[in-house]
Amino acid sequence: MNKRVEVALNDQILKEASSSQYYLAMASWAENNGLNGTSKFMYTHSDEERFHMLKLVKFVNERGGKAIIPAVNQPPTEFENLKSVFELLLKHEISVTESINNLVDICLQEKDYTTHNFVQWYVSEQLEEEALARTILDQLKLIGNDNGGMYMFDRDLEASVRASAISEPKK
Ligand code: OFO
């Protein structure tokens, strides 16, 4: 496997692992603050990021490279409020998108069209994830500081996680 591509894929493994831990920290914070829907959403999201990481690990190894299982930095234990959690999620996803785009660039420069093809799955995934985070933030902006609205939001989020688990059991 092309060395430069291998290094970039390993960097991405670290990013996906860090994303998984970050969202796990958010899930745990939400659970401790009575936000069950948000907590379920974040636990699910954390699992998805772990799956993104595993997909990369397997790809690197199957293509004759060596996947490096990384140590990750400890994520925060406290968050300001519900809105700031989703703002951080969007900010984080935007940085992941940049790194995926960088990976696409490297594949093209190195003429590694197989990896380029593989990475397209991540390009579409990022599109979806950013769009979802923006939709959620728009809803939270409308709710403002209304506690009743916040309660409904959390409940709706729980229902949507349950519904998507039924329609697409694994990602
Ligand atoms: Fe949400 O990031 Fe993975 O790819």
C-alpha cells in the first residue's frame, strides 16, 4: 500500500476513534443530566464512529498496510448545555469532513484509485452527518430556553433513534 496513503488512513483511524470517545462522553453527560433521548442519540453516534474506525482498520490491513490502533485523548466530562453539545458535535464533524477531503486529495495525488473509491463512502457519510447536526441545531435555536420545548425535543430525539434503529439495524 502507498505509504503516504497508509499514514493518512491511520490518521483517519485516530480521528474516528476520537470521535467515538467524544460522543461517548456526550452520551454519558446527557444521561447524567436526565436527557435520555440525547444520551441514546450520542451512544448510537459513538457506536457509528467506532464502526467507521473498524472499517478503516480492516481496509488498511486487507490492502497490505498496517493499521495502528491509537491511544486517544480523554474527552471532556462536562458540557455547558444541550445546545453547546450539538454545536460541538457540528464543529467536530466539520473538522472530520476536512480531514476526509484531505484524504481524498492524497489518494488522487498518489493515484490510489482503489482507496479513493473506498473513501467516497466517508464523503457521503459526512454530508449526512453535518446535515443532521445542522437540522438539530436549527430546532434547538427555535426552542431557545423553553424547558417544555427542550423536554419535547429530547423525547422526539429518543423516538427518532428508535425509529432509525428499526429501519437500518446496522451501519
Ligand atoms: Fe462522523 O465521522 Fe466518522 O466518518
